[in-house]
Amino acid sequence: MSEHAIEAVGLRRTYRSRTGWLRPQRREVEAVRGVDLTVGNGELFGLLGPNGAGKTTTIKLLNTLLIPTAGEARICGFDVVRQTREVRRRIGYVFGGDRGLYDRLSARDNLRYFAELYGVPGREQKRRIAELLDLVRLSGRENDRVEGYSRGMRQRLHIARGLLHRPRVLFLDEPSIGVDPVAARELRQTVADLAATGTTVLLTTHYMAEADELCGRIAVIANGTIQALGTPAELRHHADGRQVLEVEAYGVGDAQLAVIHALPGVREASVVVTGAAQVLTVQSDAGVDVQADVLRALDGVRLGRVTARQPTLEDAYVAIVNRVDAQALPVEAVAV
Amino acid sequence: MIAVGALLHAKQLSRSPFEIATALIVPVVQATLAVYLFRAGGEPGRLLEAAVGAGLMGVWSSVLFGSGGAIQNQRWQGTLEMIMLAPRPPALVVLPITLATALTGTYAMVATLAWGRLLYGIPLTFAHPLAFAVAVPGCIIGLGMFGLLLASTFVLLRNANALTNTLEYPIWLVSGMLVPITALPGWTGPIAAVLPTTWGARAVREAATGSGPTWPSLGICLAISLACLALGAIMMTHVERRARAAATLALA
């Protein structure tokens, strides 16, 4: 058995597209620009990053759906380009969202079909499907058509499908996207149980709490490269020497955000929209009190609660990602 | 795996409201088209041949849209990546889909004949009923294998629909499903000769009308189809790799 479940060295992927016939324009996008990582057997590893950072492309390079433009990757010691079938026998792939299932078939039929495809022996199929339906709590609804399932139920069925052939490595690409909090908690429990049984899991997510709760190690990817890698505790150090001010506001614009970002001592400033309100988060040097200056910059904006606190893993993540963005992009408000 | 896959894909296809509506309307349209075409040509005695030809058009449409459309549907559903990720030869993964579409195409044949009987009183008296009963499934299986060859190109193309639409009418025209090949320009002859659809249509027609021995045509249809299957399997492996390089398995 290979020492590492996942190994990637200098992994790169460029997407090329062409538009127009008379005056064709070629476009190249470098989605992954040299990713190196190793994940041990039985490890639960998180890959975090903003939209377009290269998370899904990295997963698709590792699970054989894409061929790398450069670099190498091995799963359980098998090369993802040359030993595709060996790799596929050992991996499961689950992605978030509504797609990826046969909606007009029942959960049982979906699982039966994928069991055949993934080579689960006929005599074992019935037992395995029943076992997985129990695991993802879909027993009793297995004969209903998938089109009538909620997002959470579909997501659980996705997981069952990914586990049919007892993969040694499971790729979970944002499995909790759009899932309600209760279903997301159940999903986290399922993932944790899997890791406890020795399955190696590579999880991509936007949710910091999810990564913090589940993952032994986390890699933060932005702009196609890994910007930081370590345990959640190690990553928190990226926000060392900082303090955080959170202001609930209604109507903060890009101009005000730019002013706040330019204030002395301010390291990061971002706005997240939550329902009708916005939450302005300002990270500053620990020794500098920026609260008065920030409130002055927000003159005329209706404000709610103002809180000063110590940095969390999420703040460390924002610090890492913004460090990359600052080199390429202007500061802007982000809606979630 | 092929049997279970074909069955479940047929189940998924037959539950689509679009497929159901198409299956209800198209055979009526095609039966009407065929009947009036032959009546206008002053050959009312060949109405059964017309109905069988129209039924075959339905089977071909089903296979073509099944192969092209099903691959595109799989892409839209997000299942194309999932099935291509299976540790199986890509051809084995796609073959059940094309067979399923051929199976649903059988319905097109039956429905066209039934509508022809009901609406236009076409007598369903086959010259060789047993040969007809063998030729129709043989032809359908042959077309399913041909569909695999087509499907290999659809895996590569994100806009597979464009190619599907372009191929529908020329193929049934050149294959002589409705209009005799002899009525077409000479240059279409060699194209017709290599298409399994031509021989399949001929076999079914021969069985229905007794215009010739069914088995040689059916044999040639299946032989060409097997060649298509072999070529399709090789192409599918090549195309799957190219699709992974070009990132066309997913929508974006």
C-alpha cells in the first residue's frame, strides 16, 4: 500500500477556449498553477478557497476527470493519467448541488445502476445498497423518484452513490452547498464517520466552521496555487497580531469600503450581506484602535451592533486570500 | 451491466414528459406523411411498406436523438462525468444508453403501424411475420450499435444537438426508409451501401412485403453494425481521453 493516498506535484491545468469563426479569438485561463500536496491514508483533508480559486479543477485533476496540462498526481500510488482505471476503482466522487443523479428514477434504481457501473458484485449489491440507504438515512424513501427529494436528501443520495464500491479515497466537492443547517450537520456527521472508518477524504468547502470541525489539515488555495497549508490551529497564526472589528450596517458602498481599507492600521476590510443587513469586518493591527476612524468613515450609514473580537480561523482564511487578491484585484463588497 | 443499464436508461427516458409527448405525436405525423406520400405517388397498394418505412424513421430518430440527445442530457444532468468516472471501458458505459434509445424506438415502430391501421386502415398483413419479428429487433439492435459510433462524437462535442439535427433527415432519406434508393441521385449509392440503416430498412421491408429474402440484408446490417460497435469502442476510448483533455465532459 502506498504511503500517501493522494500525491500531487506541480499540478497545472490551463483551459483553452475559442470563440468566433471569422475572427477567432483564443482565450487561455490558468485555473491551477502548480499545486503540490500529499494526503495521508485515512486523513480528512480540507481544500478551502474562494470561487474560481481552482478547488474543483484540482479535484477533477486528481479524480481523472481532467488531464493535467503539466505535473503529476497519484492516488494510492497509481498515476491519474496512465493508470486511470486503477485510480477509478479506488475513488469516489461526490459534488454539491442538484445535478448528478437520474431524477426520474428512484434512489434504489440510481444506486443499482451505479453499483453495476462501479463493479459491485451482483450478490453483494442488494445488501450494500440497503446498508448505504441506512447510512444516509434514506431507508423508507428508497422507492420514491429522486425528483421529489429535497436538496439534503439528494446530497445524501450522492454520498451513498459515491460509497457504493467502498472507495479508499473520497472526493467531496462542496457537499454542503445549499443544504439547510440541520442537513449540513447530519452531512458532517456522515463525513466524520467515514473518516473514522479509514476512508481518506478530500473535502472542498466554503464553510470555515465545517473545515475547522472536520479536517485534520487544511490547504487554502487561491489564484490556482496553495497559499497556506496546515492544521486549523496552525492556519489561525496567519491572523496573529491582528484584532477584528465587526459592524452591523445597512448601506455600506464600495467607496466607503475603500476608504476604510486605506485607514492606518487596517489590514483587511470586507462586507458580507446577510439578509437585509451587512456585516462589515475590519481586521487591523492588534496595537491600533481603528474603531473611531471606521465609524467616522461610515458617517451617514445606519449602524447596528459593533463588536471587537479576537481573530478566528475564518479571519485567518480571509487574511490569506486577501493577501493574494490585493496583488491583483481592488477591494469590493461580497454578497453571499 | 449492459442489460441493467439499458433497462434503467429506458425507464428514465420513458418517464420524460418530452419523450412521452414526442412518442405520442411523431408516429401519427410520420404515418400520415407516409400514407399521403404513397397515395400521391399513385401506389396505394404499398401502404404497408409506407407504414413500415415511417416506423423505421421513428426508430432512427429515437436512436439518433437518443445517442446525441442522451449524451447531451447526461451532460445537463451532471451524470456524464459520473458515468465516465466508472472503472469500465467507456464504450461499455455508453452502449446501454444507445441500446435503451433503440428499445424506446421499438415503440415508434409499433405505434406507427398501429396508427396506420387505426387512422388509415392499412392492413397489417406481413408476408413473412416470423422474419419481420426477427428483422425489427435485429435492425433496432444494429442501429443501437451504430448509435455508439455517433455517441463517441457527441461525448466530445458540447453542442451535440447541432450535429444530431443535421443527421436526422439525410440518413433516413439516403437509407431508403421511405423513398426508394433508386429514386435518389447516383452519388448517394455508396453512402447508402455502408450505412447499417439502409440494410436494416431493407430487411424489415423485405420481411413485411416479401420483396426479397430478409436474412442477407439483416446479416449485412448486423455485420456493419458490429463493425460500427468495434470502431465506436475504439473511438470512445480515444474520445474520452480527448474530452478529459479538452474538459468537455461537464457543461462548464
